[in-house]
Amino acid sequence: MTTRLSGPLVGTHFRPPAGDIVNLLPANARLIIQRQPENQYDMNACQVLLPGFCKNGPLHSIWQQFANDALDDEDALAALSDPFFLGYVANSEKTGGKRADLIAKIMDDGGFLRSEAWLTFDHKGNAVVETDCVQLLEADL
């Protein structure tokens, strides 16, 4: 049996241009959820990464838009990494519930640091991260 888990994608405004990138991504864009147990604010933190975000990757046209804007800023250009760190799965009642707690527990119980995921949007157009518990990744990105 597959258990589908989801939670709002939060924190993109702390990671410019993450919010703008999310707004250009199609529904069902491939994502990676990566555990971050050393996070000083939340030991159940689940980072949301965008794989293939590079010059020759499947999202090259979106990457190129932001690379063109960053040509005069080495730090901004270096930040356009693959995988690109978009934000976190919500883990607060203020931001959409304790979703990362549940995802972290399942990942930790299985001994996995990463899980396949994809981008969806709620009825208000807000970004949501979805994952199936059976699609856990053992290999590094």
C-alpha cells in the first residue's frame, strides 16, 4: 500500500529567487525531499530540492532566465545550484501543519535521507510538495 503525504512548500521568500522559480515550474515537477536533522530550529526539517536545475538539465530554460539575471553577480550565479534548495515542507500550525514531522518519521524509520517528490498546487495556487512513502531514495543525488 502506498501512502501519499503532502505539505505546503514554505520558506521560498528566504531563498531568492526560489519563489520566482517555483512560480515558473509546472505541476508535477520532480522534487527531492531531504532530511535535515541537524537543523537548529527543527530537528524534523525536510528540505525541498529541485534536481536538474542547471545549464544542461531538464529545467535549462528556467535556469537560463535566472542565470542571465545573475551574470554580474558571482554569488547569485553560484546559488543557482543543482539541486537547487527551494525551501522546506511546512512544519508549523502557522504554515500549514506539522507535515514534516510525519514525513521525517517515516524517512527516519526507513533509514532514508531523501525521498522522491513532486510539486503540486492547492486551490489557492500555493505550492505543495507531495511524496509517496514507497519512493524513497537510497543513492545520493
